[in-house]
Amino acid sequence: MEGVESQIAEWRTYVARAPAVNGHDLDELEDHLRHQITELNAAGLADDEAFLVAVKRMGDMDAVSREFAREHSDRLWKQLLGGGEEVSPAPSGWVEALVFAVAAALVIELARLVAGFPDDKPTWFARNLSLFVLPFLAAYFARRRRLDTRGWMLTAAPFVLAALLINLYPYDADSDTEILVALHLPVVLGFVVAFPYMGGTIRSHERRMDFVRFAGEWFIYYVLIALGGGVLMALTAGIFEPAGVDVDRIAQWVLPAGAAGGVVVAAWLVESKQRVVENMAPVLTMLFTPLFAFMLACAAVVYAVTELGGAFDRDLLSVFDALLLVVLGLVLYGLSARDPSTSPNWMDWIQLVAVASALLLDAMVLGSMIARIGDVGFTPNRTAALGLNVVLLVNLAGAAALSARFVTRRSTLHRLERWQTTYLPVFALWAATVVVVLPPLFGFS
């Protein structure tokens, strides 16, 4: 039955890309598909045969299923579903994206003027920066996924609560907890954006993996937009500066607006050009995973043999935490680019080496942090870092165990994927804890 579960997961992922299908519709369609499979099993069909015939019987989903068959003709979908006209591509929705991007740019410019940035740098501006932009990204997905009124309210509520909470806290001057809140709030709100992106569905691990895939692809496009914007600004400076134009003043207006609007534009690019980006995912994963695996393995051996694990200072701890997060990102991004029914290959062994090395390094980092806290006590930064490393340790331990079972063919990639998507909310919970609990716990200092 594990093979059928993988096929259902792949079918669900494909169908979810249709703009007209929201999370609730997808759940109902999956229930209907499973009911059909059960009936066909009872009639004597094997699991794979029942799955193929059940998709044929999906009624209104024939068009999507036929397109799915066209892209998977090597699995005999084409023979079972027959011919027919291909599905016409869905509208790109660029007007919606432009409206929300412009709205985000206007809000960030208004906030910048009120704050007097960059001449003045009030702390409330940095603290609220993600609240000026991410609500528009969430609204873009809520409209694109056609959420009902309840879905819109559930999307808006966390943003309203976050805005009230972080602005009512009485932070001290030069407060460490205020900096931690500013750094962790985008993480919390990023998980809030996942709700409308997934069409209001929060329990489906397949939809969580879709969001992981989106996040990685969005990052690629946003970096490309930023690089293009940097080149544009450099050329603009070169052209207008000799004419006496105040290029710095132009940059003060253009850069914040471009950075805010680019958040929505990058999301639109991922939605519109999804198939192109999917071809980039395995290439990037195959390029960086071996490099990071080699570097991590060398670092783990050196720090273990030389006993440098107890000599981590604050800056080095930060570097290692960033490195562990990159490894986690490689694992998630690698999974998002794989077929859940695939067999293990050499890249999976390399990924196992990377995860195991990262697990060893994380254990050494935790040991050093606990020793430091035992000597000088808890601070907001040490508490936040300790919690993050504990969350990473559990995640990496589970990933290492399941990866080992997968490469030895005792488990499936589907179980490793389910572990990662099920564990994702833990990161959101810890980031929310930093934002909500740590400031009052340490007296807003």
C-alpha cells in the first residue's frame, strides 16, 4: 500500500497546482479518490491498477488528470486515460500580483517617511518591517486560492495579534529581546503566509511540502530580482550622477519600495513559472549538497579530534547555527525536488553524510552552549540559540535515522518527507515563543 500512498501524494501535489482548486476541494477530491480505490480493490483490482482506474473516474478532474497523464506517459497514464485536448493554461494573474506589490511598496514608503529612515533609525521601524510587507503576500495568496470569508479572517488574525503584541511590549533601550523579536517575527509570519498558500489546509503534509518548495523557489527568484535591481541602480547612478542628480535620494525611495514589491513579484513568478523552476531544484541540490557534505564532514572530524567543540565563542556559534539551517534547507529542498516513489541513489548517501555530520556538530554546539550557560547564566540570546539548537537536534536526528533506513531500502522517501513536513510547525512554535515569551521573561531588556 506504500506505493499507492506515494502515487496519491504525487497526484495530490499535481492537482493542487490548479488555481481553481483550494485546500478544502483537494481534501474532498482525495477522499473521493480513496473511496474509488477501495471499491476497485474490493472488486479484485491490484493497488496500482485501482489507482489508475480511480483517477479515470474522477469526473470533473478528467482535464487535470489527462494533463497529469501527458507528463507521466512512461507510467502508462496515456493508455488508460486516452486522448483529448490539453488543458489551457490558467491566467497568470499578473494584475493581482501588481496590485498587491504596489500596495506593499506604498506602505513601506509611508512607514519610512514616518520613521525618517535612513536619517533616523527608530527601533519600531525594524521591529515592524515584516508586518509592512508579508500581509500583502498573504492577501495575494488568499485571493489567488479563493479563500472564503472565514479563511480571510483566519489569515488576518495572526497579523493583527502580532502587530498589537510587539508594539505594546515596553522594551528597554538597546533591548536584546527587541532585536530577537525583529529577527524571529518574519519566521512566524512566514508560517502564517503558508495558511493561504495551502488554500486553508493545514493538516496535509503534501501541501506543507508544496510550501517548502515554494519558499525555496521564491528565495531564488527574489535573489535574482535583487541582483537585477542592484545592477539597475548602479547603471542609474552612472548615468545621472554626472548630471548633478542626487542618486542617493533616488535610492532612498526606490530600494525600500523595490524590496517590498519584489516579495510579491517573486511569489507571482514562482506561481507562473513553476515548471521552469522545478528544473532548477534538482540541479541546485546536486550542486551544493556534495560541497556542504564534504565541508561538514571535515569540520565534524576536526572539531571532534582536536576537542575544539568546547571552545565555541559567540560569533562561531552563530556561524554554526546558520550552517545547520542551510543543511536543513538543502534536505527540505532536495525532498521537494524528488518523486516520493523514487529509489535511493548516490545523492541520498551524500545527503546522509551531510545530515549525520551536522548532527554531530549540533551536539558539540549544544554541549558548549550548556557549559557557557552553566558558567554565566541565561540571557535572551543564549536562550533563543539554545532552543533553536535543540529543535535542530531533534529534526536532524529524525532525518538521519530515516535517511539511513531509506538508503538501506528499509523505508521509503515518503516517510522522510512526512517527518520533515510534520516537524515544520515546531520551528514556527519556537519562533513564536521567542517573540511572545522571551521579552517579558527577561524584563524586555
